[in-house]
Amino acid sequence: MLEKLTKWRKSFPIQETKKIDEVNIPKHIAIIMDGNGRWAKQKGLPRIAGHREGMKVINKVVRRANELGVEILTLYAFSTENWKRPKTEVDYLMKLPERFLSVELPKLMEENVKVRLMGSIENLPEHTRNAVNKAVKETANNSGLILNFALNYGSRFEIVEAMKRISEQIEQGTLTANEVDENLLTAHLMTSELRDPDLLIRTSGEIRLSNFMLWQIAYSEFWFTDVLWPDFSELHLDEAITVYQKRARRYGGV
Ligand code: FPP
């Protein structure tokens, strides 16, 4: 038994668990869920098997985040650049929200989770749009964790769109260039009513941002792990939070 437990423990490179300070929980955690394809390749499976397994991790992470009192969990599920992937993979990824929500929506309701979206939702296939919009509508009155799916999301596009809308107001004479400030731009982003992420997690060993929330993560703490997303668990989330809690956030001060 002990041998089995040790073996299981070794498969998760956890440094520390159960040392979470409950009064210093990051209120907004954003995750770049990466490594599904490599996970599948390592197992001799098609890439879509990695995405299917990756989808299964989401409910574990949502439950743990909710339990810890995280207020917002943003998940990068599909980027504006992901359309470049083979059509079969894109088609599969577009089916995942429906699959996920058909099983998980009742549980999300039970857990008081509020589903929210950011990205160009109007450009998603109708079946995907319907599934996510239904989840947003049904969970609209929930007051627990906000589960914010970034779907067909790209940060540069988001900033350009915000600037277009601000420019239109200047053209119409309802705004002056002098009135454009950080708060105004923030208010025109897809996250306008959300606080900025306190903690950004990226899995799979890639150390880059891939056009994700570039404006919003200006002062976020970053935590990168080699763990591939399908292997990510509640324990890794706990580890990321304990590391976050050891960081001193100075926001440019001393
Ligand atoms: C990156 O891994 C992952 C994605 C592009 C998709 C992430 C989507 C999920 C985890 C499931 C989404 C589910 C819902 C409910 C929206 P990758 O394919 O780039 O992996 P690789 O870098 O190893 O190839």
C-alpha cells in the first residue's frame, strides 16, 4: 500500500501541499491550459484524446478553486490563433463546451458557479455558441465562483476592439483624447466587470503568454509548471497558490 502511495505521489511533482493560508487566496486565477497534444502523443493517442482528458480536469479545478474561495477562474480554452489547427482538431475543440456542459452544468448549478465568456463568441459555430450561451443564462443568478471561459479569445484583438470603440466616441465628440486613461481602456475590455488576475498559471513547461490577457496581467504573479494539462490536479492548484502566497506583491513600490 505504502509503495503504491509513494509511486502515486511521485507522479505529481508537488513540493508542498496543505499549507494554504486561507486569508490570502488569490481572488482571480487565470490558467493557460497547455500540453494536451503532448500528453496524447506520449501515450500514442490522437491529439483529441488529450483535449478530452484536459476537459475532465476542469471540473476538479473548478471545485477546488470554489472550495478555497477563489472568486474568478479564467480558463484559456480556445485562442484566436487556434483556428490554424487541422480542421478535425478545431471541430473537436468546438464540441468540447457542449460535452462539458451537458454533464457539468447541473453540478455547476449545485456549486453556485456562474459561467461567463470572453472572446469573439459570435464567430463560434452555432452549436458551440448555443451551449455556452445556455450555460451563461442558466447560471446568471448564481453568486459563487465566476468561471470565465476564454473562447476564441485574443488579447491584442480585444485591445484593438476597445480602442476602436474609444476612437468612435472621440470622432463623435462625446470624448476627448485627454480623457483616455487606464480606467477607460479597462472599462472597454471583455473583462470590464472583473478584477485583474492575481495569479497566472501555465502548464506544460512553455514560458510564454500566447496573447492571453496582456493588459490584465500587468501585476499578476506567474506560476509555470512542466505538468501537462491533462495531468494537472487540485494538488497542483494548491501548490501554485502556496507559491503565490510566498511572493511579495509590490505593484512597483518597495
Ligand atoms: C492547449 O494544448 C490546449 C488547447 C488549445 C485547448 C484547451 C482546451 C481544453 C483543455 C478543454 C476545453 C474544454 C471546455 C469545456 C471549453 P495543446 O493542444 O496546444 O497542447 P500541445 O502544446 O502539447 O500540442
